[in-house]
Amino acid sequence: MSRPAPSARRDVVLLALLLAGCILLLSVQVRRSGGQTLAESWALDASAVLVRGVTGVREAGGALSGWLSFRSTLVRENARLHERVTALEAELLRLRDAERDRNHLLGLLGLYPTPPPGTRAAHVIVVSTAGPFQSAVLDRGRRDGVLPGGAVVGLKGLLGRVVAAGEASARVQLLSDRTAATGVLLSRTARAAVARGDGGAGATVLYVPAVADAAVGDEVVTSGTDGVYPRGLPVGRIESVGRAGLFLDLPVRLAADPRLEPLVFVFPPLLPGEARSPGEPLPVKP
């Protein structure tokens, strides 16, 4: 079967276009019973669809704008509430810390009901126990009345002494420091001796004769003879009793752990020749 020539196809297309144009012209001229032509009816239908589309777009835009405004309000309110919660959490932590310090301070005052004038409360902020040199840092210094030579005591007992003081902080040599030496008494027998730090977490009582009476658990307190610490402060308890030649080997488990003593008392330095107990007042200078 032969295909029609291109010119014949063009003629068919032109004829179809002419027929469609005639139908369109007739629709424009033919009027319905209501007086409108078919073309006018089509135009009205198309305009109604366009109006409904525009109205829908406007309503959707208004709804979207309202939602965005509401969302922005929610975001601002959420940020404000988040800031408020953060502030309340910080306040809660501060109050908890204050309550902890209050209870700790009451405990310290229970042990030292009349600390010497010039005593200052301070916080332990850093503890350094790496190597033989054992030290801690306090958050109080010279401007707060903390001076070198002051004894530092916690709820459980003596921690050490202030060896350096800046304006706002001070460094404490702990009893466990290998170079720290403290005049002590064995409470049960009133035997005088010296305790030296072992460079770890404890100390050792020295110069107690091998024939002396000493037992595990005996309390060790300061004697006040070293001119640094007031007498009667708890140092620790004897952990074991051994012999080292003519003397006893007496390791001591220290009473106070600086890592567990966030709040401490710093007593003022002793005056020359002074060996007061914590509750005794400072002597009056002539």
C-alpha cells in the first residue's frame, strides 16, 4: 500500500484547521437560551477557574505566613525557656554547692568550735599527687588573709601547711609530701615522735624506740613542737607495727584526704614559740 504524498498530508491538515476555525467561529456566534455564546461561556468558566486558583493561592499564602509567624514565635519562646532552664539549673547547682559547703562548714565548726582568730575558709581546687611532691591549691590568697605557714585542716583532720600564697590563691604542702615533717604524739601513750610523708598517700612515724609501746590503730596527733602546727590536730592512725633496727617502723594512714575535702580551714601561722590548740585564742602581744 502506497503512502500519501507530503503535499496531500498538508492539504488534509489545512482542511482540518479550517474546519476547527469554522466551528470556533460558529461557537462565538451561536447563542444559548440564556443569551450567552458558547465562547463567552467558555471564557466565564475559565475565568472562574482562574479566580478560584488565585483565591486558593492567596489563602494558602496567608495560611503559610501565619504558620511561619507562629513557628517563629514558638522558636523564640523555646529559646527563652531554654535560657531560663539553663539559668535555673545553674542556680540549682550553686545552691547544692552552697548547701554542701554549709554542711561541711558546720562539721568543721563542730570539730573546731572556736578556731583561732584569723582562720579562713577556703576551697581545694587542685590536688597534685604525681611523684614524691604532694601539693594542693586553694582558692584563697593574701588578700583573703591566707598566709604562708598557716595550717590547713579538713573535716577529718590535718592536711598540710601553706607554703606559698599569691593574691588570690595559695599552695599547700600535704602531709604525704616526702619533704614534709610533722611533730606528732602517739595519743595512747603520749610518745613524742616525728611523722614524715612517704611520697604516696600516707606518712611514717619515725624515731620511736623498738621497745616502745605502739599498736595498730593508735591515733597520731600533732604535738605542737614543730612551730608549724597547733597541737592536738588529727594526723592519722598507725597501720602496722614493724621493726627497723633500733626503731619501730610505723606507717600511718592519714586521717584526711585532700580530694575528699572541698572546704577547709586555714589557721593563721603560729607565732614564735607558740603551740596553741585550735580552740585557744592567740596570745596578746605586749
